[in-house]
Amino acid sequence: MPVREEIEAVMKIAMRETYIPLATVSSVGEPHIRPFRVARLLEDRRTIIIPAIRGGKTANNLKNNPRAAILVIDRDEMKGYNIEGDAEYIEGEHSPYITLARKFMPDYPVKAVFKLRVRKIYNATPGQNAGKRVNL
């Protein structure tokens, strides 16, 4: 599912004001949430990359279950979106995703990226549409 410009705008506000939480699930069903400072929507508008120093528990969870989600919010406008999809942890000096992440984060020691392929987007804005799927 492509990410609309209005959702990308909220994503940029979330990065500027706070963190973007990435949620995964362990092999035994335990939830795990880790905050990230940066996430970038790629040109295909269906892929989001999140630079990382190391993978840790988040990367291990994705090996067993690729399902993941991020939450982006604009606190001032009381607007938000839950972006769900399949994610993977990518390492390696020659990965084009890592090269790209280093370009937009030159002062950050990027060693890997989490790549989220967007499948569904839900409204996380309070009100009557909260929890409803966002359509194209």
C-alpha cells in the first residue's frame, strides 16, 4: 500500500518532535517496542527504512516473525497513523539500503537498517475514525 503525502508529513513531524516506535513480536508472542529517531519513506512510497546501529532483540524478533508496525503522530494536530507491514533486518557494507541511510544520517554510525514493506495503514487519530483502515 503506498503511503500518502499526508501520512508522510505526519511521519516527518513525528521524527522532528519525538521518536517513531517500531513494534515487533517475539517467537513466543511477547511484544517489543523500540524507539527510533529517523525513518525514511523511499521513492516507491511502499518501503520505509529505519537506520540502526545494531539489531538486538528487534532483529531477532523479525527473523521469526516479519510482522512489524510503526506509529507516527503529530501531537499538535492530534493526528496519527499506525503503519503495518513485513520487516527485515539488513546488514552489510554493500547493501544499497545502508548506503542510502548513511547519506541522510552522515553523523550517525549506521551499521544496519530495518526495512518495512507497508501492507496496511490504520487511522490512529482520536475520534470516530480511530482504528479504521486508511484506503488509497
